[in-house]
Amino acid sequence: MKKNLLLFFSLLAYTVVSAQEKPFVVPAIENWKPAKGVLQWNNLTDIAYSDATLQDEAQYLSGFMGNLPVTQSKRGSVSLQLCKNEKLGKEGYQLITNPKGITIKAQTEQGVLWGIQTLQQLKVQGKPLACGIITDTPAYSIRGAMIDVGRKYIPLSYLYSIVELMSYYKMNTLQVHLNDCGSHRYYNDNWDETYAAFRIQSDFFPELTAKDGYYTKKGFHDFILYAQKMGVEIIPEIDSPSHSLCFSHYRPSLGSKDYGANHLELRNPAVRPFLDSLYAEYLGGPDPVFCCPRMHIGVDEYSNKDKEVVELFRELVDHLIREVESYGKQAVFWGQLTHAKGTTPVKVENVMMEMWYNGYANPRNMHDLGYQMITVPSRQVYIIPAAGYYFDYLNCKTLYEQWTPANIAGEIFPERDPQIHGGMFCVWNDICYNGISVGDIHHRMVPAVQIISEKTWHAVNDTVGYNAWDNQRKVLGEGYKCNQLGNTQIELENLKPETIIHPSDEAQIGYDYQVDFDILWAAESIGTLLLENPYSRVWLADPIGGWLGFSRDGYLYTFRHKGKPGKKEHISIKGTNRSTTLYVDGKLVQELDIEKRFYAKDKTYNYVRTLVFPLQKTGCFGSQITNFKAKKI
């Protein structure tokens, strides 16, 4: 009896102590005022919202709370309220917990949504809610990411997933780099052969639109509006006058003979009207395609060899800034004005510059000129998957311990300097057709979103060290609307043909995983599917050679194995972020690891052969498949 009482009081003491601890979320909470007691999740039975504008937020909250009933009223076990509290600003919120329920207060819908995301992260951790008051505001107004869809087509469905992931971590800005090109060194030093793409539908210049993947105007417009509902601003980028090979492929007279066809010829009087027409197509009209407050004009990495051309470049930059502003938008551009030093003035007032390389734009000089600044230093926050330069995955430990947006590649400014509006990381796809998948990109994005969220919202470090932070952030996942990491696990006695085995489009299992099944082979025709979802397919007999294999992102990969009718085998497929491996009856058949491919003499690049394994629906196969298991390892 004494032992039981001792255990009871020990647990009670632990609960009280735990209730006083600051709740862990990413990004870290700014201010925590503890109170006595805890709230059990099962005490939350309904959701009330005080203002009609909060209905979407209430429905979102209901989704991860088990579809609790939602009503517009002032009283509920979870209450969402708009309030007047200037200290909270545009994005701040209060989350008040007592033993009977929760109240989330903010001045704006976005602030309420951020309070909901804090609550979602607390729910994922599975502990009772500590009573107290969270008061949370961000250090920086721009907390974001950039994704290069120009060199690699990224399905719009995945851009939606990125927005859902970012919203979960209170990241509020996604820049979409809509056009770019590969390096001609991978294409026999021939610009005509070099890959280039413009990813958005054009009615003014129909042949400009990429043939291997693009976004319709309506699709991109609706995506921007959805992102706004999730608290994320989309910044579309049309890059010129460098990185412009798609334009000179479309109209060769626009390309430069001196600097290469990826540069537009600034002496050509047709260049400016062409770009103006593009801007008009996406910014013009009562409901423009780019229905967002900012547009990015690119203007990075143009040659500075000819001083006369530098002045023409500066003149074009100034013109494009003013062109964007003529449509009521704010212009954003890559820092380039130290590299393109000259006398032609470039507009400064209300113009935002991304500080990516100090040699191209000296931070002190740009600050003195008066530019609004976003910190995106390439040597700290650039991801180029499997390229072998910059980062494959961000160095989260170094960023956690040493970086905030006030640190622009070693140039240190006062924290929360009013001209430094925030920070972002970038995912570039420099090496076209190197096998990188959407799943590979996402695997890199999740920790990047977490660390940049932490360092742009909270900015300073708590007493918790990096190792503790790193262990706890892994528990939080992606938010309930996103499963791109592939957390679906399935065990089936029989895998039947032409069957939906999981209703979600994102039904898949991600790294590291093992899929096992027994198969009694039938005579499968070429092109027989085992499993698929919108992102990938696994073949019992691939569409070309009839091998066991898989396809995704426009790539087909095969193993050196074919099924023989009447033969029974045990198949195992293991997947990591580096390789996909096939075992048959316990014996290694083939590992598809990162492959070195040559593009010039002894020069190589990495070709990636990974698979996030699909688990949505089965194909029309004749073989008998039993004991199917897909599990994390």
C-alpha cells in the first residue's frame, strides 16, 4: 500500500512539475506563463469561433481533432476569437489553457491559424496540455523557402503539400522559381541542346510553355489563393535577363552572342517589350494570375564584363521594378548591384532584395542604400540535392547554434534590424535529369523548414541544446494534411488486383522502409503494375523490358530480375534516401545506389535511383501475392 501511495504522489509531482515546463513546439514559443493543472485532450468536445471569418480555421482545427463539431458562437471547449491587442501584431496569438478548455486569441485570421498550429504540434506529442498562457509573436515578418521548378518540374499537388508543411511550422512565404535552364557543360557545351523550361501556361507566347510539365493559369492562381488561406504568401519569380535560355529557345534573336544564349541581349530593343508582355499576362487584369502582393523579377548572375552592358542591365532592373509596381505589387530581386556596379540609378524605396552572395551584393552597402532585405546566404541555406556542392541537406546544427537572419554570410547586423525582413532557404535543381524525385526533395525540405522556422520566428536559442531540440523536432512530423515523408504502413494477407488499398493520394512509405511479399508468378504481360499512386509506380513487368522495377518523376528504373510463371518467390525491397535494393528469397539481386555518370571525359555527376514506395492502389496483375507488409525499418 505504501509503495502504491508513493508511486501515486511521485506521478502527481511529476505532472505538476511537467505542467510548469515550457511546451515544446517548432518554432519555440516566445513567452510562457504557467498555471496549475493540466487539460486532457478528451475534454475537448467542440469548437466555437466568434467571427465568421474564422470558419475555415475552425474547420481546419476540427480536421486534426477528430472532426469535432464546429459552431459560430462565443463558447466552446476550444474557442477561436479575434481581439484587439496591438502587441500581437499581424501574426501573434495567445493560447490560453485551463482544465476546462482552450481559447486562442489573435488580431487576425493568420494569428489564429498560428495558434491552431501550435495546438496541433502539442497534440502530436500525445501529452496532456499544461495549463497556462502562451503569448507568441515572430521576430521576423518573412520566414520562407524557395523552390526551383524551372529545372525540374514539380507537380502542383506537391506545391500544395509544401504549403501545408510550411503552414504547420508557421513559415509564411514560398517563392516559386518558374523558369531556368541547365548548364551547357552537361549538353556538349551546346546551348541549343541545353535543357530550359518556362513552367506556367502562356497565351501570349504559347510555344514558350514547357512541354514536359507546366501549371495552367487557373491552377496557379487557385494555388496562390489556397496558400493565402494557409497563411503562406506565394512569390512567383520570372527570372531574366540571365537564366533566360527558355526565352532565347523560343525566340533566338533575344539571346546574347557575347555571353551565351542563357543571357538576353540587352542591346536588342525587343527584349524589354517582350518582358513587359510577360508581366502584363500574369499581372494584368482585374483578377491577375499572380493574385499576390509581390513578384520576383530575378535579375541574378548577369555578366559584368562590359561596363556599357552593366549600365543597360541596371536600367533594365530599374524598369522591371517599376513595371511590377505599376500593377500594385512590390518587387523582389536577387542582390546583384555590387557585381553590377554602375551609375545608372536603380529604385530603392519599397524594394526588397534577397541577399544570397555578398560578392554580388555587399550587405552593408545595400543596407546603407535603404533596401529591404531577406537573408538567403548560399553557403548557409542553399540545398542542391545530390549535386556535391552547397548542401545536400542543411547543416541544422550550425544554423541552430550560429545563424539568424541578422547573420548575412558573416556580416552581422543588430537582431531584428528593421531593414532585415527575414530569412529563407532555397532548394535548387541545378543538374537537370539527375534522377532526383519529389520524395527526395521533400526529405530534404522537412528538416530545413523546421530549422529555418525556428531561427526566423524565434531567432535566439533557448537553454535547450541542439541535440535535445533535434530529437524532439523529429516527433512533430509534417502536419495532418501532409504525408510526403511516407508514414503509411500496411500489412495484408492478400494483395488483390485492381484494388484501392488506401484512399489517400499520398499513401506511400518513405525512407527507411522494407516491403515484403510472397508471389506465385503468372505470365505477366509487359507493363503490368503492382502498385501506384500519383507520384510513382512499381512494376511486376516494366513497360519496356518486362523487368521488375519502378518509375517516378519521368524516370524508369529496373532490377535484373523477371518472374517465371509457376515459380513462387519471396520479394523484399528496401528503400533509403540513397538507394533502392531488391532481394529475392533472401539473396541480394541488385542495389540501385547513387550512380556516377560521365558528362565530359573524367567529369561526373550523381544520378539518383531512389523510391518512395506507393501504397494507394494495385494494378491488374495475374500473379498471387500474399503476406504483403510495408514497414519502416
